[in-house]
Amino acid sequence: MKKSKDTKDLKDSFIPLGMIFGSALGEIFGMYFKPNFLVFTICLGAGIGYLFGVIAYGIYSMKE
């Protein structure tokens, strides 16, 4: 029973974790390449992270 709760918690955290990691990567990318557009790169990174989180959530949901 505990294993299924842990997997559900992991599956539910894919989208927020994707957004957090995407924002961090966007910030790093923005600092080194275009500091003037730092807010844009953070938002773009969060959007890409959200996309990868949704894809991972869908793939992981299909396996169950």
C-alpha cells in the first residue's frame, strides 16, 4: 500500500518539478547569453519544464 502512495506522489510532482528545473535552467541560460531578457528566459524555461512534466506524467500514467 505504501508503495502505491509513493508512486502516486512522485507522479503528481512531475509537473511542478519540471517547472522548477525549467525555471532554473532558463535563469542560468539567461545570465550567460542574454541578461536583458532574464524574465523572458525564466518564463520560457518554466513553460518548457511544464511541457516535459506533462509528457512525463502522461508516460508514467500509461504504465499503470
